[in-house]
Amino acid sequence: MIKTLIEGTILGLTTGTACLVTCTPIYLPYLISEDRNLGKGILAVLEISAGRFIAYLAFGAVAGYTGAQIASVNRELFTSIAYILLSAYLVLSAIRTNRKVKHCHVPKLSRFTKNGFILGILTGINFCPSFLIALSKAVDLGGAISGMLLFLGFFAGTSVFLIPLAFIGQISKVNKMKIIAQYASILVAIWFTFAGIKGLVHFAEHHKLESQPARLVEAFNPKVPLAVIASDPNSVYFSNLRDSLRKYTPNEVHYFPYSSAVLDSLKRFDDIVLVIDLTVAGNEFDNYDYFLVEPDYNLSRMLKFMKFYTFKTRNHLHWEFIEKEK
């Protein structure tokens, strides 16, 4: 157990700078937005740290207990929601401090932002690179206790980098800095809102794609014809490719010189797999299964690959044959 705690601490110390880069734009406007002497600054950092502490222990326990990583798409959903909640927190905090400066009534809804505990929780569940490394390590260890101990050490190691923020917060004594900090909170909130919405949209698109039934695509399916589409300058190579493809399929292998009318030629096929000259490829072929081929790509290697592999996809197959080394 001591070994796990030490490993977490070392991990926190070695990745703490990344945590500082990620969280400073969030914590600094919050700490500067209202008057705080050194004692209150340290207290605010401790409140934030307490929130991070709870979040880290919870995730460490779950990761260690389940013994499996959270799927990347679910991480994106979780992080996106956290971003939006964090944005709401920052906006409400800016409203509270602005009203306080003007001696106005502070709405009950925004009063909870006086305590940095919730801010710490929201940043503690942010799937930044350092957090993901710790999460993966907790998964490898297995066991809720081991996961909690690892994240306890990770918390201790990363907290070292947050202590200076309590001293930096002393510039809140400059009135103009408080105003700047309030506006900075709004700007940071706008950015996190945008990132959160973008993440939710990506999650929805991915979920929609996952809900579609998977299909198998074969280059040499005896029930599906092939078509080669090539530019005039590369016609010799792709004509040879067409002749080679004919040796592997009982179907007709069609050849179409690339032109604006090529899509009309393809409409007569209920299903077809395309082999397209990379130099003429465009998004007009996105609704077809296709292989993009770089002119002069090794024919033997490509045909062997196409014959050997079957592709499973929920959308259309888009594959490239490109020489990595010139």
C-alpha cells in the first residue's frame, strides 16, 4: 500500500506542471476576483483542494474496483458536462463578486460559489492528460483501496503546484485586478461552454453512429461489383490495376475516367465498391465504400491486403493505400 501511495505521489509531482497549466486559468480569476488576505487565500486553495481530494478518491475507487478504463467516448461526455457546469460556476461567481463590490443583494443561487469546494470537484473530474495517466494506472492496479491510495498520492503530488496560487491571489488587493479577474472568469466560462457543447455534439454523433448496425465490406465480394475511377494522366497505372482486380473477382470491374459525370454513371449500381485515384478523390464519393490509391502504389502488396482482409464498419468504408516512405 505504501508503494502505491508513493507511486501516486511521484506521478503527481512529475505531471503537476501539466495540472498547473490546465487549472491556473480557472483558479486564478476565481482567487483574484475578490479581496483575500494571505490567510483567506490559503483557505480558498484548501477548499479547492478538498474538492479535488473528494473527486480523486471517488474516481480512484471506481477505477480500481471496476478494473476497466472508462470508454473514451464516455470520458468525453463526462468532461463536457463538467465543462458546462464549471462555466456556470464561474459565471455565477463573477456575478456574486460584482454584486458584492457594488453592495447589491447577492442572489441565493450564486452564494454557493463563495466556497471553492465545488470548483475543486469540477476541476477534479476534468479528464486532463495527467488525470488520465493516473486513471489508467489505477485500473492496472485493481481494487478500490489501491485506486484510492494511488489518487491520494496523486492529489498530494499535484497539490504542491497549487500552493503558490494562494500568494498570487494577493494581487486581488488591486481594485482593477479584481475587475479584470471577473471579466477573465466570463471569458474562461465562454471557452469552457464552447468546449463542452462541442464535446456533447461529438458524443451525440458518435452515439448515433454506434446505434447503426455494423456491416461487412469485402473488396472481392462476389455479389458486389468494383469500379476504378482515375484521372487521364494516371490511366496506364489504373488500367493495369483494373486488369489485376479482374483476377480476384467473378464480377465485372468497371473503369471510369474521372469527370463531372462519373457520379451519374455510378447511380445504376445498387451496391458497388470503388477504387479511386488519390489525385481526384473528393467528398462526392463519401456515400460509397472506396479505396483511395496513390498512383504507382505496389499492386502486389495492395491486392494481397484487399484479398486477405474483411472490413467491419457502421458507416461507409474509406481506406487509403499510400506509400509512407518516398
